[in-house]
Amino acid sequence: MAQTNSSPPSDFIREMIEEHIRSNRFQGRVATRFPPEPNGYLHVGHAKSICLNFGIAAQYKGACNLRMDDTDPSGESLEYVESIINDVRWLGFDWEDRLFYASDYFEQLYQFAVQLIETGKAYVCSLSADEIREQRGTLTEPGKESPYRNRSIEENLALFAQMRAGKFEDGAHVLRAKIDMVSPNITMRDPVFYRIKRATHYRTGTQWCIYPMYDFAHCLSDSIEKITHSICTLEFENNRPLYDWILDQLNVDYHPQQIEFARLNLSYTILSKRRLIELVGREHVTGWDDPRMPTIAGMRGRGYTPEAIRNFCARIGVAKNDNLVDISLLEHCVREDLNERAPRVMGVLRPLRVVIDNYPEGQVEEFECPNRPQNPGMGSRMVPFSRVLYIEQEDFHENPPKKYYRLGPGREVRLRYSFIIKCVNMVKDKQTGEIVEVHCTYDPETRNGPPSDGRKVEGVIHWVSANHSVPAEVRLYDRLFQIADPMAKEDDFTKYLNPRSLETLTSCRVESSLAGALPGSRFQFERLGYFYLDPKDSSPGKLVFNRIVPLRDSWAKVASQEKK
């Protein structure tokens, strides 16, 4: 099992668990679970919960279950189940033989509901959903009791059995708990436990036409699995009294402790599953696994590593209050991880042709370039050099501004790992005036060494040989939204989508060593960022790279301006 951190920091969840261990509350056991609803793909917020639950189980030598809380057939599918399983496994966690489904417990849950009816703690209500909502009251006004609240136990049992048998239309009846309609906690005002829903379940088919509500099924599933600590996000804090009430009324053998922590909110993106579904449905993105999405599948497709995501989750820790985490911290964790593992190569995204006039035509020589200068153990590769090269368009300026240390008329730069060249001329397109070719001379005495006359050349740029480099397509992914917190706005959040979140470049050139690169490999393109050879879209003779992250946080300036 992957470890989120070699020495996990202390926090209020771990402090509570350690107190339970000292008091022998659960006989020294620690059992957690990760219980997603299979109605969408997991996102980085789920990754935080995955790392927390599996990490705590590992730390205290316990076990963590993976459970699909599949109590609502609408929108649930095997596709989502498979994606969840793949994502948790890719993150580096193993549930061994403990893959469970709430749908496995449907018969047990039904019998638990019958027990509540038999003890006078639940009743069949025939109000409509709107009427139930109207009678629930508000934070300042108590609720009103349903006119069906005092049905006899016998009538409730008969109606509930008929609900199961499919005798009624959808919405005709629900099963509600009988708790307290004047409770200051609105969740406790006779919540609905079962509803009629004629929808085909992806696992049970049409076997059932009534389905338990999440609040009812979740705590009992935890109890059935003998979970000790039911760790969930802060929005379930008000539901904890209901969690405990259900288990207390049924006098179950195992009563887990629910603990809430603040969910992850990440800047420049959204982590609302409902909003992510909207992005996919309205085709603002290509799908759940679009590399711009904050889903685990999207981040995997972009080239993020599981180690970087786990490190990010460990760094942000767990808190009791919601806050907005800067996405630059996630990107920093990605850079930090890739800096150690990604070999350096040279690639030119927007090529500008350079001809070295005094370099012999037809001559080719090779330069040994380290795969990572700080780590000789990563080896090196040979990069061919010839008379005609490509450099980045932005590395040449006809009228260089101040502090511009790259190539310009009469200026010198060093080509990375090779010679110093000097611009002597340039060729422009006669119609557009665009610079299409730069002519230079090279100093053969500067092969990877300083000029003999002591002159200083500050600029260093990357390059590839025109005849030896290979073509590539590069997708420059950027942040999904233009503002840090799009959900804080009251209008349509999609209006804040970043129109430059994806730029596709089709005329890129990369050094010849990448011709045989394995799909799924990650590289640092020197001076440009970290890139991932897309395993889905690349093929022999076709290289498609996704930019994972640039080398530096290009949004830092934007963020500072926003704060002002």
C-alpha cells in the first residue's frame, strides 16, 4: 500500500483515533472505508479522502474498505465503478478483498427499516415531496407533523411491504423516520429513509423498486462492515446526530464514530460533482478524463504522477474549517516530483529556422547532453548538430527590449551544450513582414567552452537540428478557469472558463532521441516545462505531448493582481 507520508503529522482525527485506542473503544481496532457514489468520476478532492482513509488504516495497522454507496440507480453505472476502482488503484492503494457495495446490503437494509416500523420509529408517509419540503420548516420555524405520522404499526408494515412489491406509483409514498419535527437540526425532522423509484439498478436490475436514502444506508453499511471511524467531509456534520440515531434505535452490534473534516476546495477549478457533470454534458470539456478537468482520470491523462498527488494531499493535511487551497501548491508538488524523475530533452514548440552560414554544409556532429545535470546517474544521450537548426520564435527579437538576453541582430547567444552563435542577418516574409529565417555565424572555439577572448555571453537557448529532429504535436494545457473561485460568483460559472485552457501546436520539433520514446513517458523540455507523451493519441511515427505544468508558476503575477 502506498504511503501518503513517511511520518504523518498529528491532526484532530488522528488524536481522536489514538484516544479510542487508549480507551480500547473498538478493542484497539482501526477500520476505515472510502465510500464513493458511482455517479461520476473521482476528482482531486476525493484523492484527499482516499489518502486520508487508506493512510490512517496503514498508519494504525488497520484496514480500509472500498465501498460503492450505490443506493440511487439514477446516474449510477458500471463505467463509474470501473473508473473509481482504476483511480484508487492508480493512486497506489490496495483494498485487497474488501470491495463492497451498498447494494449488497439491500435486503438487510430493508429488514432494518422493518425493525424501525415495528418499534414505532418509522412510518409510511403519503405526502408529496413538495409537501414534505413545505412542512419541514426553516431554521427559525418548526416543522409540522405529517397527517400520516400516527398510522398504526400494522398499517405501516403493510404499506411498506406493498411499496416493495411495486403496488404504488413513484412518489406515492415514502418511509420516514419518526423523530422530532421541532428539532433545531432540520435533518432530524422526520427524514425520508426509503422512496419508490422504478429505475434499473446497474447491479440488481429491476429486483427492487424502492431504494434506501444515503443517510439510512451509509451508517448501516459502515456498521455491517464493522468500520470504526467513518471519516467524511464537513457538510455531513449536521447529519451525525441522524447517523447515531439510526444505529442507536436499531441497537446494532457495531456503532462507528463519524468524524468530519473540511473538504478540499481548489482555486481556478471546481470540485462540485454536479458542476463537473454540467461541464461534461454541455461539452465545455471533452469528457471526464479531459486533462483540464480536476478528476483523477484527467490529471492522469495530463501526466500527473500519483506520487505528486499523494504528496499534495499530505501537505494540505486535514482541517476543521473550509478554505480555498491555491492550485499552485498542487502544481509545485508535480514539479517537485518530476524534477527528480523526468529526463531533460530539447524541443521547440514554435520553430524559427536558423542557418549557420559558416558551418560546413553536410557536416553533422553530436553533442553529449546529460539527461539530468544534477544527477549523473541518469546518464546522457547524443544530440546531432547541423548547419540548419530550429530555435523558439520568442528567442529572437528584431528590436530586443531591456534585459532581453537572447538572440537579436548583432547579438550572441550560446546554443545549449554546443556553440556560441551570432546573428548576422534575417529574412522576412515579403507580404507579412514576419521573420521566417535567421542567419548566424558560429565560433568553433566555443564548443561547450567560453570564448578565448574573454567576452561574456549571458544568453543560453535550446535548439534542435532541422534535418534530425522529429515532428510532434504539443497540447499546452492551462488552468480551467480565469478566476480563482468561480463558484463564489452568483451568475453562470461557465462564463469564467479560460478560453486559453488548451492550445494545440502542430508544427513542433523535438530532438531525435524522442523518436522511439515510450508512450506514457514524461520529460522536461528544457526551459519550457514538463511534458507527457500521451499514450492514447501517440503512435509509431506520431508524437503527441501534453504539457503537464510549465517550469514556473506563470499565474503568480495574475493572482497577485487579483488580490490588489
